[in-house]
Amino acid sequence: MTGYASPASQSRSPSVYRATHDPTGPATLSTTVIHALADCMGVDVTDSRVSLYDSVDPDALDKLFRPRHDGTPRSGATLSFHVNGYHVRVSGTGEIVIEPPARR
């Protein structure tokens, strides 16, 4: 699925989850982040624990990383926020990095 985390665009380690958003694909960036979070958390994407609204406005996230008027990506931009203890970093390059809560 273009725009979503897929086996070719993600890697897992004990502490970091990576996914890539395709800005030319059908999914919005916020949708890609939601799917990556659900996958990282090991829950269904419709699970109520997977929501951006308490952390960041999904529409604003999509607008922030929308390509410039001339079509060039906002590759230097980054935004970090937390969702249910997961640290999420989104880059203008389309990279999404999710770090799970520290295990105690």
C-alpha cells in the first residue's frame, strides 16, 4: 500500500520503529503516522488508543509537510510529539521514527 508503512519501508529494532510516507501516494501523512503507530503498538488501526488528536492536529500535520507551491518537499522540517508514551518524529523527507515508551 503506497503511503503506509510496509515491509520494504520499515525496520524494527528493540527501541525504534521506522516507516516512510510517500507524499505522491493516496494516503495523507497523518494516516501513514496512524498506521505506523498501530503497527508499532501491535494493535488494530481502529483501536481507540491510536489517535493523534490529543497530541497534534492531524490536518495541521498534513498541511505542515505538504510540498511547497513549486512542488519541492519540505525536507528540512521535522516535528516531534508523543502519543500514549510513544515518541513520534516526522520529517519532511517522509521518514517517520517511533520510539516506544521506556520499559521499566
